[in-house]
Amino acid sequence: MKYVRVFSTNKQSQLAFVKSLLIAAGIDYQTTNENLNLVHGMADGYTLMDVLVPKDRADEARELLKDLDRPRE
């Protein structure tokens, strides 16, 4: 199964929130670089972490996550 990137962040808290949304929606996911910030001793660091989902669920995941980068009003 091919996975595609649907979200990127360098904040552990945002990554945890994204993962919880995907779990609640029943969307399988993988992450890249998730533990590198912890290895370097930073909770939020310079390492960009990607969230990948199966290609056939990518549109659904993007729709679910679309408002996360929008500024709060």
C-alpha cells in the first residue's frame, strides 16, 4: 500500500493532535522523524515530522486536517 504525506509539523503537540484525529476517523497513518526531536532533547524542535496516510484515504485526511494551519480569529 502506498502512503502519501498529508501534514507536516515541527511541534510534538500538534503531531499528537493530528494523530488523534486520524485515529478517531479510522485512518491508518505513519509518521517520519517523530522521535528525532526527543533524541535531541527538544519537545518542539527543528526537525520536520511528516504524517502519511494510505493514498486512497489522503483526500479524506486532508479534509479532516484542513483547518489546522489556519490562523485563529
